[in-house]
Amino acid sequence: MPKVYSGDLTKMFDISGKKAMIFGGAGGFGKAIAEGYAANGCSVCISSRSEAKLQEAVKDIEKVAAPGVKVMYIAGDAADEEFVKKAVEVVTGPDGIGGCDILVNAQGINKKMWSWEIDTDFFKKMLDTNITSLMLTCKHFGNWMKSNNIEGAEKIEESAFEHGKANPNQGYGKIINFGSVRGIRAVANGGNGNVPYNTTKGAVEMLTKAYAADLRPNIQVNAIGPTITYTPMMVGLLPPDEKVRNGIAGALPAQRIGYEIDVVGPAIFLGSAASDMVTATTIYPDGGLVATS
Ligand SMILES: NC(=O)c1ccc[n+]([C@@H]2O[C@H](COP(=O)([O-])OP(=O)(O)OC[C@H]3O[C@@H](n4cnc5c(N)ncnc54)[C@H](OP(=O)(O)O)[C@@H]3O)[C@@H](O)[C@H]2O)c1
């Protein structure tokens, strides 16, 4: 049966005891979410390519982790299907965090290139990192969730569905993909040279909706679409001075650009039972950018 929350009203946002896999987990947004999850009692495995950055990030996450929380990492390229398969095995196994309730896809790369001089090889690399890797992690962690997160769930008979082939799997889970305001908005402050990046982020919007349809009913798949934020990805692309950076967003309701912490609340909501009826959509922690500019 599709799940409906009927528990303690004070526990709707509770993620304690859960297990989260966070790709891009040593980066700006990924690490902020890992810290937010671990502080709230959720065990985390972070992943990206640089082992040294992962080791540093694990130290920071452990400092804020609630008692009993396990923090670990696995290094590899999320665009490599063999690595993603191995990650499922390791992370959900006895040497990992023992399961996966929440998958976060916070990996990504960005390079501005004027449309008339796009480097085709780099364009393909951006597609691999920003979209193919999401397909791979949603596929393999989604499959794992469908078949393994079944405690207390009732089997759904295919005959219960009128149209097409139903997904009879009862497994539950939460998947959170990183889109961007640039997934639905072509031009903004500094919006030039964004054909490759915007293309990948537009694809994240639709990949998210289509996975939500396929993984129904108990795996919710949503996206977070932040506004520009001074994470390591944006060093060199945004002015180094904080006041100047926030000045870029002076006309917006929030009167500042994003900070890494801004995505943590949405990620806790989307990782918790409070969002059980929220699926196939995007939350924009954008300070009002999409609606007002
Ligand atoms: N910052 C912004 O203004 C902004 C705004 C909207 C959306 N976003 C999106 O938010 C997400 C997180 O970005 P961020 O700003 O936190 O950037 P970040 O600090 O650069 O973090 C990105 C992470 O992705 C990892 N990564 C890159 N390629 C990878 C691959 N092939 N396999 C596995 N991991 C890979 C990087 O580590 P390694 O290089 O070690 O692999 C890094 O840890 C991205 O999807 C980005 O597009 C960012």
C-alpha cells in the first residue's frame, strides 16, 4: 500500500536512525547536508573522486555528529556504473552503514562557455557528471530501496493498477537530486555562457519527475534547486568579497545570494516522513529569485 504517515506528530521531521548516501558529499552542499543529517542522528556515507577531500570532510562531519551515528566515505566516479554498483554493495553491507533510506545526488561540475565556442568534450563530461551519474545512482540505489526497504510494507498487486505495467515493489526511500535555478531559467545575473550547465540542470528536473513516476509509490524523488552560492564550485566564478557577492542579489527578496546551510532544511524535509506526499517536484531555496526576477 502507498504509505500515509500516522505516527507521532512531533517526529515527522525525525531522521534519526536513518541511513543516507550522499554523492558529492565532500563538496559545499553535499558536506553541509551530511553535517545536518549526522547532527540529527542519521548515519552518512559521503562519496566523490578525491579521497583526500573525503577524509577531511569526514573529520568535520564527525565533529557535529550525534552519538551513535556512523560517518564513512567511499571514493570513486559516480559516472562509472561499476563504481556505483560497488558503492551499493559496500554502503548497504556490514562494512558500510547497513542500508540506504536517503540518496542525495550533490555531485556536479560547472564551466561557463559561450555558446559559439562550446568545448564538445567538456560538454559531454558535464552531461556525464551532472546527469548520467544521477541516472546511475537513482537506478542502482533505487533498485536496492525497492527490494530491501520493505519492513512493514504490504505487497502491491499489479492488478491494483488500471493502466500499464504497475511497479509492484513496495520498497520505500527518499531520493534528492541537485538541480538549480538554472534548470528552469536561462538568463539571470551572470547568466551568460550557461548553455552546457543549464542543459544538464534542465535534464535533472525531468529525470527527477520521471524517476518519481517509475519508483512509485513509496520512493519519493525530488530535487533541490539552489540559487548561486559561494561553494568551492563557484570560486573563481563569483567575486571573492562577500559583500560584493551579496550585492549581485540586492534586488531579490532575500537580498543575498545562497549559503551552503540554505539547502540543509529542505534536505531534512525531503529526507523525512514530513514529505511523504511530496514527489516529482523541486524545492528552490533561492531567496525568491525564480519568482521575482
Ligand atoms: N554552488 C552553486 O551556486 C550551485 C547552485 C545551484 C546548484 N548547484 C549544484 O549543487 C550541486 C553541488 O554543488 P556545489 O556547489 O556543492 O559544488 P562543489 O563544492 O564543487 O561540490 C561538488 C562535488 O561533486 C564532486 N564530483 C564532481 N564530479 C564527480 C564525479 N564524476 N563523481 C563523483 N563526485 C563528483 C566533487 O568532488 P571531486 O571533484 O573530488 O569528485 C565535489 O565534492 C551540484 O550539482 C551543482 O551543480 C550549485
